[in-house]
Amino acid sequence: MLAHEFMRNAFLAGTFVALACGLVGYFVVLRAQVFAGDALSHVAFTGALAAAAAGADIRLGLFVATVGVAAGIGALGRRARPDDVVIGSVFAWILGLGALFLSIFIAGSSGSDGTAAVRVLFGSILGLSAGEARLAALIAAAACVALLALARPLLLSTLDPEVARGLGVPVRALGGAFLVILGAVAAEATQAVGALLLLGLLAAPGGAARLLSDRPWHGLALAAAIAVGSTWAGLVLSYEIESLPAGTAIVAVATAVFVFAAARRALASGSIRPSSIEA
Amino acid sequence: MNALTGISLDPVADFEAVTEFPFMVNALWAGTIVAVLAGAVGWFMVLRRQTFAGHTLSVIAFPGAAAAALAGLPLAVGYFGACALGALGLAAVSRPGAAGSGQADESAAIGTLQALALGLGFLFVNLYGGQLASLESLLFGTFLGITSGQVQTLLWVAVAALLALAAIGRPLLFASVDGEVARAAGVPTRLLGAAFLLLLGLAVAATAEITGALLVFALLVTPAATAQQLTARPGLGIALSVALALLVTWVGLTIAYFSPYPVGFWVTSLSFGLYLAVRLGVGVGRRWGPRAGPAAAIGAEA
């Protein structure tokens, strides 16, 4: 399997992107900002299509759109925790813009280029060149380093904002910085797993880690491990099963881990309420 | 869609041009039904802060439609079946009134469900032989080719859903505004929450047929959010939300008819423009007005 260059590229990019998604995703879940992550992944779609419609580099559109919107919703929301109705209204419009750019792009391009929209929506981890894969790995690694540098104060301000503020931690600025990192990760991950499947790598590993461990540092490591493991397993599965797209396989494995974590939690707590078995 | 005749800015002539073709008449009827349903259900969704759940339901409509296409069934079967299943799934993971950690778990579960739905949708489209055109219309909708039969089905679904909403409306309002007190008063909040999610699923499935899975939101959230900026009174708010949804649907369909750009873009842009204008207006009014606007009351409730 690793004899194929496209598989080696997929593993290189996939590993680092998953690592970044797992780390960021744990905070996303802890801060109950899954909806913001969801919105950013859709923003990535519009940004990429806007760049494609204008003939610019897709990567540029991705980063400008997601980091810009992340900074915007961070600034608008109270205490840099955006309100869900505001997010909903803004991103319904942004998706409408995406539909506009898609129609401009399709009208302006030849038929063979029409697959670019599918690439943006659902990713093309198996179609990365060696250079693209290296760049993706580098950017994702940089996001990991940035997040780990902020991790301690961010964790404190997430778990107990009052105490953090009392200790002089800049809670608001940290929230904004976190959203910007989330935006950068969303932009980068879009190229690997697609705008629509990104949520699976953010929510499922983070949610599973939270269910499996109550200790924050332990959970953070667990989330990263689950994300990377799901990506590897998904890549192997989609290599073995021809009609299974890589994005679907990765998300399916991550979901399975989440369901397992929820079931384990329900059994361990001894109280099998219907609400905690289902996932 | 390029019209045969351009827009003339004469309302009567424009109305005649828009209603010249049966497909456009059907689209207007379908849009009207969907706007009424989405406006009313959306008002409760915004009040209950279930925007994320609503979005997830709309995303779940996509694999439903793709699976129906794959199995050779009518798309409506896929939309309604998937949304009903999705609503039951969401009801199972939802924890009404849970704050802090419960909320985090719930949103992680909803997000995971949504990502899985999208992954499955992509798989089905792939198995189907994935043509971009059909993928695009599943995700972003089309108002072309809506048949009279579809309009009739939509009408029955909408009437049934609105009757059900009217039947549970009063206790649902109570449970949404103050879950603790409602539970103490013997209102079955959990059951009501599940019933509401089912209704939301119905509304989403009906809307998704017209606007596509990704743009359902434009009619569900934005008109309702605009209405709640303007008034905190339930009856008036629902009426306003329905009126706004109708307005953006009609104007959006008409503009889309005369322009080369998709209907989804126009409907979302119009409703977002209205929302922004109202928010700014309410903000200015609150700063210089004699007393706090009704939006403050909604904010305090939530």
C-alpha cells in the first residue's frame, strides 16, 4: 500500500492534519463551540469557491475566508463565545454566497474543472501531490505548536473563566486567538477531508476523549490519538474497499470510536439512561 | 435561469412574465407553503436555541435524498425518511436543560451525527455515479421542475405539521421559555422536545426539496431571528416570522427568475440583509430610545 506515492502523501498530510484537528477539536468540544467549527467549515467552502471563481489560488481563499470569519465571530460574540443564532444567520448567508460562486464557477469553466467543487466539499486526500502534502503537514504542525503554546491558559479560561480572569489571564483575547487557530485548521483540513467532513475530525475525537477521560491533559492527548488513528484506519479501509471514499471512511471510523466511548461511559456509570447510550 | 423577457419594473407585466410558465407557478406555490411552515417552526427553533440541531437535520436530508436516488425512490421519500430518523436520533442525544458539560457532550454528539450523515451522503453520491449537477441541486436546491404533485404533497405535509404545532404550541412555548418551571408544573418537556424535533425534521425535509439541503437555514433561522429582534410576543412574532419568510421567498424567486444566479443566493442574501438592517435598527433604537427594546426581553429569557 505504501508503495504508491499518493498513499504516502495521504498518510503524511492526513497524520498532521488529524493531529491538529484532534487537539483543536478537544477544545472546541470543551468550549461547546462545535457549531462555530461547523460554520467555519462551511465558510471554507465558500472561500475556496470564491477563489476558484476569481481564478485565484484555492488555498488563499480558504485561509482568508476562515481566519477572517473566525476573527469576526470572535469579535461579535460576547466574551468571544459567539451566539448560535448569530452564527446561524451569518452562515446561512455565507452558504448562499457559496451557491453563487459555484454557479459562476461552473458557468465559467469547462466541464472537466467542475470536479473542483466536489474536491472542496468532500476533500481529495488521495489526490495530493508530494509538495501539497508537505505544505499541509507543515501548516498543521504549526497550528499544533501554536495551540500547545496557548494550551495551559486556554484550558484554565475554558474550564473556569472566573478564576482565570482573577489570575490575570486575558480570557477574551485567548478566545479570539483560539478561534483564529480553529479557522486556520479548518482551512488546512478542508484540503484533506473536505469542507463538509472536517466536522467529523473536530467533533468526534474531541467528544470521545471527553467521554473517556475527565483529566484535561489526558483527554487532549487522547483526542489527538483518536483523530490520527481514525485517519489511518480510514485511509487503509478506503484503499482496501474501492468504492469507499476516504473522507467517508475516516468519519465513519471516528464516529464508531465516539459511539464506543458513549457506550462505555453509559455502562461504566451503571445508569443506562436512554439518553446516554445513543450517539 | 434566464428569462425570455427581461424585468420591466412594471409590477403587472413582471407578475405576468413570472407566472407565464407552469413550472414557475409551481415554484411560487411550493415556496409559499415552505415559507409559512419554515417561518412558524423556525420561530420555535430560534426560541429554543436549537439552531445547531436544525442545521444538522438539514444536512441529514442530503444523504436521505442521495440514498433515495440510489435506490430509485422518489427524492421526497428520502428527504422525509432521513429527517424523521435524524430527528429521533437528535432527540435521543439531547439533554434538555443541561448546562456546561451536558451541553458540550450534546453538541459533540450532534456534530458527529452531522459529519457521519455527510460522509454517508458522499458515499451514496459516489455509488450513484456522482454527477456534479445532481449533487449541486441536492445541496443547493433548484426551483425548476417542481411538479403539481409535489406541491400537493407539500401542502398536506405543511397542513399536518402546522396543526401539530398548533396543538403542542402552548405547552411547547412554556417548556421552551422556562424548562424548570414547566417540568415542575407537570409538562412532559422531554416528550415535547422530541415531538418538536420531529416537526422540525418535517419542515426541514419540505424546505430542502426547494432550497437544497444547505440552504434550509435561510428560511428557518434568519426570518425567525429577525422577528425575535422586533417583538417578544409569541403570536405577533410567529406572524412576523412567517411574513418575512414569505417576503424573501417571493422576492428571491422573482429575482432568480430574471437573473442568471441561483435562487438560494438571492433568498439567503435578502433574508440576511433584512436581519442585519433590523439588528442595526434595534441596536440604534436601544441606545437612543427611551426604553430597552423587546429584543432585550428575548435575550433575558434565553
